[in-house]
Amino acid sequence: MLAEAGTTYCEQAGFTLKDSPAALYQLVVLAMLLAKPISPDLAVAAAGELRRAGATTPAGMVRMTWQQRVDALGRGHYRRYDESTATTLGKAAAVIRDEYRADLRHLRHAAQGDSRRAAELLTDVPGIGPAGADIVLREAQRVWPWARPYVDDRTVSGARRLGFAHSREAVARLLTRSGDEAALAAALVRVTVDDDLAEHLNPA
């Protein structure tokens, strides 16, 4: 599973997630785009266009004009939600800049080291709902030991579909034993939307 389906969204988007302000911000932008009812491939492409346009930090996003954001999203073919998303991206960047001093590593202190509380706080960022917060923490657990293992509904659904585990506690143990919680969580999420992949990984 790790070899065939354990590619995280950050890896798919072409950047290495690090415990650094810029990388964590780019993860949040990616999560905002992925959380919309749109193809993950388009969200990944749009995130790449925003990075290439200079939106790698909250300051970079704020410096961009609304039209520049719309244009970047359009180049990634993220057109259905381009105008509203361009507005939300600006608002979210301002909140992260002001509330977290442009550094999401401060989220740990704000959440008192509780990943569930961190998910709640992330929903205060414009454009990040519960699904987006789950994406952020699923991926960030690779560089945030305090958030491990992060188990959300999608991860549990994937484990149940494959018959691996049925409770949050069992899925948490499964993630921990894997040695790469973020990769296994990514694989479990992917089987919830890809019937062929689920059949391939568990024909029974």
C-alpha cells in the first residue's frame, strides 16, 4: 500500500513538506483547493501555479492582486471556483499572518498539543472547513510528531473498506505500526475514491 498508493498530496503537488513556515503555508493552500468538490489533480495543478506566481508565503499571497490569483488558478484549470477562491486565499493569508505570525508552527501552542483542537482552530481560517483541516493534519503529521497518529473519518473509511480495521483506535495503531503515518493515511484516503485501487489492494 505504501509503495503503490502512499503518495501524499504534497508529494503529488511537487513540494517537500518541512516543518517550516513556507512549506506549512503551502500545505494549507493545497488543502483549501483540495477541499472543494473538484478533481484533486486540478487542485494540485492550481496549487503549483500559485507557487510559481510567488504565493509561497502569506506575504507573497497578499502581495498578489486578486486578478493575479484568478489568473494563476485559471492556468491550473481551477476555473469553476477561481473568483471566489481568489478572494478567500487573500483573506486566509491575512488571518495566518495576523493570528500565527505567518508561521503555522504556532498552532501547536494554540492547540496545547491536541491535534483535535488544532483541527478546530484551523477551521477559523477562511476556506478551511473540517475536510480541509483533516487534510492539513493528515499530511502535517509527517513533520509534526505531536499530531501523530492523526485519524479522521476518511482514513477510517479507507481502513474499513479494505477490512484492515474498523475503529479509530485500531486505525491509530495501524498508522503507528506503519512507520509512516502520513503515507498510510494518504493510501487509505485514496481507496475511498478509487474503486480500482481498492480492488487491486484487496481483491478479497
